[in-house]
Amino acid sequence: MSLSHARILVTGATGFIGSRLVQWLVEVEKARVVAFVHQFKNASRISRYPVEMVQGDVTDVASLKKAMEGCTHVVHAAVTFAGTAEQNRAITVDGARTVCDAARSVGISRVVYLSTIDVYGTTPPGVIDESTSCHPSGSYGQDKLDAEQVFREAARTGLTPVILRLPVVYGPWSFWSTYPMDQFHRGCVVLPDEGSGICNAMYVDDAVQSIVCALTSATDTDVVTCLVSGPDKISWKQFYEEHGKARGDKPAMPRFLPKADILAGYHGEQFNSTEGLLRRLWNIRGEARIVMRLPGAGRILNSIRTVRRNLLNRGNGINASPVAPLKVAVTSLPDILPDAAHLELMASQSFIESRAAEKLIGFRPSVSFAEGIEKTRLWLLWANLVG
Amino acid sequence: MSHSLRIVIIGCGAVTEMFHIAPLLARKDCRITALVDRNEKRLEVVGQLVPHAHRATEVATVLDDIDAAIVAVPHFLHAPISCELLSAGKHILVEKPLALTSAECDRMLAVARASGATITVGHMRRFCPAVAFARDMLRSGALGAISSVDVADGVVFGWPVESDFQFRRDKAGGGVLVDTGAHTLDMVISWFNEVTPLSYRDDASGGVEADCVVELGLSDGVPCRVELSRTRNLRNTAIIEGALGRMEVFFYDNKVVVTFTGAFPVLPIECMPRESALTDPSQWRHMFDYQLDDWLESLVQGRPAMVSGEEGAKVVRLIERVQAMREPLLHPWETFATGRQS
């Protein structure tokens, strides 16, 4: 099915997937696009294309209905992490309800909803698919799961929603590509368990292609839920190392710690008062490794150890000068632990297979990790994000 | 003019709220007598800051009670509103760019000449001390013969716009070239006078450009490259190479670093003229303050202001010539899997 006569409303159109989707719909599919924009100041990327921009809020049914007038399809990609948990939930869950109500009222049936693999929570090793049970471990995953349910219920009243559960989507402007570079910039990135966790990565163009398939597919069922992912099985070690190579002659490489040690390291970062910190240190004074991960403390102790080691080595005639090794110690980088919210994801041994997506909406990923990361590196250089 | 100047502000958008109101209220030699905006919500918001000012939605209704006006409306309205004010003999300070086209600029200049009113253009970067210092350095010849100029000017767009006009060619005249680029090109013209466009590439694809590269020729064929962005944080400096030294002008940090070469080892000099860093947008108020000082003093003293209507028109003419040379700016990561290049 061609979209050349379609008029498609995209919520979240200024986001990184939304922006690339808008570009694809306009330039490849020759569709007309209405971009539902929360704040115009974020619209620079999509302003390059002939799109109609309508300002509004996804929880405001009136502004959505107005924007949807004359539209044939909706892609609901709006999400926020900026507010409180309650505010973010309102955007995700109430927003889903509002999108369904507005679409129904103007006679649109096909709505594509961008969900996430976070709805599964912690999963056992092995393949996960649409039959895997969902036990979200965070509010984001729970909100998304609840929003999915809103779309499933809407299917009973005329909508034919397609729910796409997206994995780690990387590429230009992606959090998952700027975040590693920011971490590399701040210090030595630490990954759990030798970095062997499976990174279910998908290049943004594959994500966009899956949305296009969802828009155009003719399905037998009222509602379709698909997991989608990229074509290659890669580890988080590969994911970070390949991003780190964007730094050219000085590629940044992650180092590794057991997941348990990283969890212990979080405790060292959670003090918010000097008194609490000192009390905690006194209580755990035997656990040197925690002290080592306090900001700055590790560097100082490293320096002392290096000097001590060099002084000891002097007598053996090894590494006679204490100056050079000390210099290395002083310039050593602090450890950058993964955010607590990402630790389980980075340690997971679960692997997504997109078989249902191919069967139900005809989507098969086509951008290999090698190709996707090469484009990402070109963008990182251009965007001055390689550090 | 001996009495306190009566000022109207046309347009109650972000620039008015953030930068024009406070310095005007702080002055003794002028008063804001009216605010005009067709958006009544914005009129109410900004009106709270100036409770005594008359509020109106049409310029015509305030003409009798003013001496001068600040025109801070979307670009496509600059010419019609300015001509209405100039015809009534009112002096104007117009936000950049002066107008959408050179034809509109010519019309505005003609109306001003006929009425005797003056046009000043809000190229406020001229009032950045580092930029002014760089101009003096260049005029002094201290860098020797200039061999190249490279300007990178870009930040991720975050201006709190109330409408989409900045993203519409019919209303803004273009994207980053017309917006940030108007300041950048005015700065280059004010430094080198003679500027010839050589090539221009941008990434617009039926909309307005978010990134672009302009190649200019200065006198004696000196190349000048200008890169502009709304999607990236660029270097935000101008690097000027000369036979006797190199100068880097940090226009957001308000800093100039000059490195002289010669018989002695390299001697870098870091200049911090007048103010400290202007990186924080709240610090931009200094430049707006200097601009207002200059404009109001020019009206009181009957002297030309720093940036005249003619100079504003030069920038618009250069933008027009640059746009006429447009070629696509291709981003290699934007090649679609289908083999298409956006």
C-alpha cells in the first residue's frame, strides 16, 4: 500500500525517531505530514521539510482533533522523561487515551503506537518474543504497558492499532548514541560482566521502516503487537566500542566490572550530605572498594599507590623514576558507572527476534550494525560530539 | 528632542519580554507609552511588565502618542509595519533582518528619506565588545595581510518562539541563514566591508535550512567560510589568519585571543574587553543595553546610530545573493536504505 495519498499525523514529531520518520514520510513515501509539536523551539530538524506544524498537547483532545482533521493515519511517538513520574505517566497513558479518542472522532482507524521493550522488565536469558510475559520493573515500562492496553481497548471501538515494541534505537540524535559519547567524555565507561550483555540494538532507519510497515500493513486482527529489533546480535561491549571508535586516533574503550561490584558502587554515589557520607564511610570502612569509587577518592588513592609502588620498585631497579607513572595516575579517568536504570538492560542475556513483525506487518530489519554505526559515527563527528 | 521620548513596542514576543522592556523601564530619557501585538495573550503577559502602557492590536491606533518604535514582529511584517511608522514620521529600531527582500528594504529606505524619520537595525552583535575589539584590530593592520577567515556560528535552537514563523520561508525568509546568519554576515561586513558571495549550500528540503555553509570572497580574494547551524553547538568563533598573527574571536564568550608570530616564540594575548563571558543568554542583555543606548542617544543628539537602515539593507542584499547560489548540503548519514539521498 502506498502512502503517497496519505495525510499522516505524527505526535512526538520533533523527537529523534519522529524527526527521521517525518523526513522518510515526506521524501520517500511522498506523504503529507502534520507534525504535532509541543514546543516550536524543538522543530528545527523537521522545519527542513514541507510539513504542517500544529502546536498542542497530547493530553488535550481539542488540539489533537483539530490537528487530525483530514488525516488518514496517526503515529503516536510522543513521550517525555522531563517531568515528575506522575506528569510523565499522564503524557504516556492519558495521552494514549486522548489520541485514541481524537482518532476515533475524526474517523481514523490506523494508529501506530511506539512502545518499548521496557514493558518486559527483567527477562530470563534466551529469546524473547510477543508471548513473553510482561513484568515492567520501572515506571516508564509500566506506563508504556498501560498505554498499550489503552490501544488494545480502543481496538474494540473501531481503531486498528499497531503497537511496536522498540528496543535500543541508536543513530543520529539518539540518546543511545549521545549517551555513550557523553559517558566517554566524562571518564572511563564501566560495563557489567565483561560487556557480554546482549544489546538489542536497532538503527533508527529500521525503526522508521517498521513504522512505515505498520502504517501500510493490512492485518486480519483488530490489534497487532510486534517486537522489532535490528538484524545483528551484538553485545554491549561491541556497542560501546564501536561508538568509542568515533573518537578516531584516540578511541574510547569501556572497562568491565562484575554487576555486583557496580551495584556496590552505586551506594558510594548515593550520599547527599557530608554527615551521611562520613557516617556511612565509618560503618563500611573495611570495604575499601566502595571508598575507591567516591568521586576523586579513587584518583587520590591511585596516586598514592602508584608512588608507593614506584618507590618499592626502585630498589629492584624496575621503573626507576617515580615521575612518569605518577603522571599517568594523576591523569587517569574516573569510572563512569551505567545509570542504575540501565544496569539490568546492559546485563541482560535476552535476545529479541522480530519474526512476528515480519509475519504480521511485513517488516524485516535491513541496516546491519556495521552500516548503522558507520553512519552514526559520521553524524557524531559532524555534530561535534566525539569529545 | 528635549522631552522624554515616547516609545511603542510593536510585537510582544520573547525578545521584547526578555531584552527590551527592562532597560527601557530603567531609563529616564524615555518611557514605554504603548504595546502592540495581535496576539492578545502575549499582550497581556508583556503588559503586566508595563502596567501603565496603552495596549493595542493595531499600529494605527497608537501613532499619535509616540515618537519612536521598536519593531519586533515576525520578519514578513517588518516592511509593512515599518513603512506605516516611517510614513507617520516615527523613528524605528527594527529587529534583524531589516526585511525579507532587498526590494522591501529599498521601499523602507525611500519612505524614511521622504519623511525624515530614521531606521536603525537590531544587529546587536555589533555591540559585543569582543566583536568591536576585533574590528579595531583588523583596522589597525596589526595582523598584517589577512589570508583566511573561518566563522563557525551555531547552537542547538532553543529560542522560546511563540509561533512557527521562524520555520516558515514565507514568514521568515529562510532558516538559520536569515536568523543567526543575519548577525554573522553583518559582523563579517562590518569587519571587511567588501564581501562577495562565492557559493552556498544548505540542507533545506522543501522547508527552511537548519544548517548551511557560505563561502565568501573578501578583498584581494581572501577566502571566508561561514558555517551556521540550528542543530549543533559549533565552535562559535571567528578565526582570522594574518601574515603577522592569528586572531580568534569568541562572540559568545566575549573573548579575543591574538597570537602573534615572528622572530620571537609565539606570544598569545588573551583580551577580555569590557564585559565577561556572554555565554549565558541572560548576559546578552548587555548588548541590547548598548544597542538601546546608541539608538536613543542617536535620536536625542541627532546623530546616526551604529547600524543604519542602509547597513541592514546590505545584509539582506547579501543574503539574497547567497540564496540565489543555493546548492544542496548533503549529509552522508541521511542516505536512506532505499538508496535515496535526502
